[in-house]
Amino acid sequence: MARRGQLESYQSRWLRLEFASSDDIPFESGDAYDIVGGVLARRVFKEVGAIRFLQIASNARGVPRFEWKMRCPENFLGFKIDPTSNVFVTLTPKNK
């Protein structure tokens, strides 16, 4: 019965847009981002050749906040992520 109460409370808060917590993440002009499956990936314009990842915390689901960084080719144009498939793709210009 406890689980049902948690679910009802979760749904009720969503309907009223009353969140248990919030997280401010600063973005600057030139940053690129993608949010998929509770993971925010972003290229910080000032950090050449790097992507920062943030697993967005969820108290209701017991998911902790977790951050990590990955090196990428310095000339990459964009990226896409699919955490459920464990896939990260960078787009780079074709070498001539």
C-alpha cells in the first residue's frame, strides 16, 4: 500500500507542478545540449573537446545526481545520446 501512496503523491505533484526539488544548471551562449532518459548531455562552449553529462536526480524514483565528463574530438559539430542503448555519437566533419 505504501507504493500506491507514493505513486498517488507523485502524480498529484505533477498535476500541480509542485516539484520536490529543483536544480539550476547554468548555460552560456554556444552551449549545445540533449536530454534523454533522465541524462543531460551538454557541450560547454568554453571547454573545447569535452561533453559534460548529468544524471538528473529524482527523489521520488531514488535516482541520485551524478556528473561525469568525456573527451571528444575538438572539431565535433554535434552529438546525440541514447542512454537506454548505451550509445553516444559525435558528428565530425569529413577529413579530406
